[in-house]
Amino acid sequence: MNETPMANRMAIGLFGKRNAGKSSLINALTDQPVAVISDVAGTTTDPVYKTMELLPIGPVVFIDTAGLDDSGELGLLRIEKTYEVLRKCNFAIVVADIETGITDFEKDFIDQLAQRKIPSVFVLNKCDKGAPTSEEIDTLQKSIKIPLSFTSVYDGTGIKALKRKIIDHANYEDVEPALVGDLIDSGDMVVLVTPIDKSAPKGRLILPQQQTIRDIIEKDAVAMITKEHELKHTLESLKNPPALVITDSQAFLKVSADTPSEIPLTSFSILFARQKTDLAEMVKGIKRIEQLVPGDKVLIVEGCTHHRQADDIGKVKIPRWIRQIAGGDIEFHWAAGAHYPKEIDEYAVIVHCGGCMLNRREMQYRTRTARQKGVYITNYGMLIAYVQGILSRALEPFPAAKLALEENDLA
């Protein structure tokens, strides 16, 4: 469980005003000195992450955040970081000092959580200063719409009860759907094509490949791994054809040529786009790229940060392909990691990576925000398949996306 990727953990964020005791509380919940604590308000500046196992939920990540009432130019930046955390949270813990109590500030934030459909619990912390009476507790509980807890990190009061409330009120179904498991049956063979080039990490497979292998094994199916130049030999050596071939998008053309047409084929990037958001929506993004005109702006987004290679996919290849499609001078901007621009109205289309480092809530937020602002969005793998003329084949395993493709006449 310690090796579970961050994107596959239930994200539990701690939110509240400065000096409410959020950092002390996360230390108590994880039983480790994760966050720096101080009596000085605003000690936490950047989000602090701590992964652990919380049974029966499983792998979780607790996230300590800066105070929502921070002020000044830097304070506003910290608040923005806090709201970036909120986008990815599956559960929220709203924290307040028991002496301050529940104010309109916390009630307004709880309303935001309700609008975002994020399950939550309210914690009145530092109750060693004075525990409320049962009548006061009843009054407080009636004033808010979420479960209420009382804690003290100094004597451990309420910490176990708070964990129990998290377990009882967390939405266990708010997890990412299968990556590939619903496309195959027990005993099936799946061939994974994993190029090893200069951008591949030394000594290991990249995260999308690792997670796909794990999903196949959990289905009691068989994963066979090969490089693109050995694929033809691999397929010829099999007694029965595989149920599916999955490739790195950049090897699409060769893999498509070497894979018989009756064998389903797709890419890691397309699988992740399907798991985390809406493939049909991304088909529309491809159509929008066809309609670009000189002067249009395109945003290219990656969910992680990495050292750029000379022929980097996001910085070099995708801009080149889009210019070839659009036949004009297109302006490109880039974003990476947790940062996602709030002002995206200026862009004609967004091209996003598969999002293996982002959880489903974050990717759905990005897709939903684009849709609301009338900005089209698509995916690296889908763009590459389109450029190489095999998008229809790559979407064959996904009927809804294939239908959207045919309706948009992109096959």
C-alpha cells in the first residue's frame, strides 16, 4: 500500500482558517510529525502530503493546507494552492478552533463542499481548552449540515472517533473505474508494447505501464510485454491471438501495421483518458483542431513535470503536428503539474496528457471547466492516433467514443 500511486489514493484534505490546528491534527491522524506546527498563524504555506493506509478504506493521502483566511499578495497565492487541493479531494475535514466556534466563514465553505459533492466532517479542535456540554453539542450540530467531531491533539481526545467518522462517511464508490479490466476476461492474454527510448526511465517501466499490468493481473488475465520491433514476432509466436494490444501512443503507426486488424488495439494514453474523464468529449476536441485558424491559441497540459528531451512530445511533436493539421501560425502555451490556468477562455483547444499522475476528480474538473467555458479538450493519445490515421481503430474497444467519432466524421 505504501507504493500505491498518489493518483489512486483517496485524497483527504484539511481546510480551515489559520491557526485552527490543521497541521497538529494531520500529525495526530497520521501519528507522525508530518507538518511543521507553531502558534504563529499561517505557518503552513504550501500543501503538505502524507500517504498512509486507513482501513477499511485502504490507501489514502492526507493533505494539510494553508489557511483559507490568509491575506496579502502571498496569502492569496496560498489560498489558490489550497483550492487546487480541494479540486482533487474525495473527502474534506473542515477544522476550527473550539474557542472561535462555527462562523459564517466555515458555513460558506461547507456549502462549497456540498456544491462540489465532496463528503466532509467538521472538527472543533483544541477542545482541551474546554469541552462543550451535550446541549451545546446539539446546538452546534444543528447549525451545520455535516457530521461534527471534537478533538484535542494534546491529549488525543477524539482522534480515533474522527478516523471512524471519515470511514463511515467517505464515499467508497468515489474511486477510479477499471483501467482495462472491464475490456478483458479472466484468462485473456493482453500484449503491452512498451518502447524503451531515451526518454524511458532507467531500470523501470513508466507509471501507466505499471498500472495497466497491475489491472490486467487483478483480472486474472495474462500480460505479455514486448517492444515495438519485437511485436510482430511476439504475435506470431502466440498460439491464440491476444484479446487486446495496448501500445505507447508514439509507437502507434508501427504497432498498428504489425497488429492484424481483427485484434483490438488502443494506447495507454487513451485508456487513462477513459478512466479519468470522457473520451467522447475528447473526440470533439480533435474536430476542433481541424478547424484552427492562424492566430488561434492552444494550451498543452501535462499532469506531471519532467526533464524535457530534444524531441519532447508536448513541447515539440504536438505543436508540429497541430501546425501541420491547421496549416497556419498557431500560438502555443503550456502548463504542467498541479497548476491549471483558471483563465482558459482564450484557448481554442486544450491538449492534455493521459493524466496518470492526476486523480479522476482533478481530470473531471479540468474537462468540466473546459466544457463550461466553451473550450474543446482532447488527449495526447487521441491526437497521435488521428495524425497517423488510426483513430477509428484505436477507439474500436470503446463504443460511445467510436460513435462520437463517426458522428463528427473523423474516422
